[in-house]
Amino acid sequence: MECCRAAIERGIGVIGFTEHVDFDPSDPGYGFFDYEACRGAMEKAREVFVGTPTVLFGVEVDYQEWFEDRIREFLSRYNFDYVVGSVHAIAQQPLMSAGYRAGRSGVRAYADYFEAVTKSAASELFDVIGHFGYAARQDPDVNDRSLSDWFRAAAGDALKAIVASGAALEINASGCRHSVRRPYPSVWCLEQYRELGGLRVTIGSDAHGPTEVGLGVEQAVRLAQRIELEIAAPPQRRIGSGRR
């Protein structure tokens, strides 16, 4: 309820709640998601806040290739307004962990991340691909690296897969609160997405509490407008994804 009130105070007309669901038993969030409890909370919020803000019931799925079939089965059983697919870990190593970077060069760390995002988009399970370029959170100098050939190739393959899948690309404003001090993805990635035929984006503050609702959204909106991207609010549910 507090997040909805914060949205009203900040002039936000649509707010989506996307609780994480994890399928990796080693993840601290494994087994936490309760569909019925979340749906009940959304229905109560819609009863209290009629008209503004519009309350959407989404979910953010942690994607790793080895449990793709479990994700597919999960999404066939439960209804959501939209589904975000995000890569937070690779081979059970969280991207933000020292273990992920310890065994990889900077190039390998990004290449593995973009390969995983490519597979997540190719699965065609998701309406939105979340916080593209999230790996930059541990490397605020990624904008300089984005000029290199290997980065262009790896990121470009992932962006092509997103465009081909029909999913929207999220502009995630939480980067404004992180060391990169800008939304995810970078300007270069958004421009490349547009050049490849991508048009639809969503805007999210990735708020984990009412004080973060809407933070960075204005900057993200200006960025989308500058690159002539279409802001989808609400995101459109995929057709033929197997969800009821």
C-alpha cells in the first residue's frame, strides 16, 4: 500500500509489482514466492486504489538455462499481467558475487552474461527482458568498454535475440542509484536496439521499498524519448507463451 501511495505522490499513473521467483535451490530466495499471497495483495490494492495508480501484477523470473523447463511449467500454471525475465546468476554464481568475477576476465564476465540474456530472450517466455547490462553494476567503466569490438558483438547478439523474440526491453532506473549512475542499459545499447528494429521499452525504478518508487524514472523517460523508443505501459502479455 505504501508503494501505491508513493506513486500517487510522485505523479505515477501505473505501478507494477514484480516479486522475484527463483528456481535455483542455492539461491536465498528459493521457495519464497507465494502466488496466492501476492495475488491477494494485488487484489486488495486494486480495491483501495481505484483508477490511480493502475496496479499491475507481474513477476520477475530469474533465468538460468538449466531450469528453463521449470519456468515454462510455472508460467503455464499461473496468471500474471506481465512477466519479466532477468539474468541474475550464471552457473549458480550470482553476478554480484566475488566468485563470479574471480574465475573470469572482464571480457569473459560480460560475454557469459550476454550469452545468458540471449538464451533468455530466445526462450520466448518473457514479455520484458529486465535490466539489460546489469553486469555493469560491478564495473562502472563499462561505457568505455562498450566501444570495443567484443562488447559490440556480444551485446549485439543479445539485442538481436530480444528484438526477434518480440519482448520489450526494460530501461531500469535503479542504475541511477548504483555506481554506474545511469539507467540500465547504456545509451549505446539502447541506440543499437533501435537500429536493429527494437521499438518497445518499459520503464522501471526497480524499487524495493516506497522511498525508491519512481527514482530515476524521469531520466529513463527522457532517454527513451531521445532515442525515439515507444514506452509500453502496461507491457503487453506475450501471445503463444503457454500462459492461460
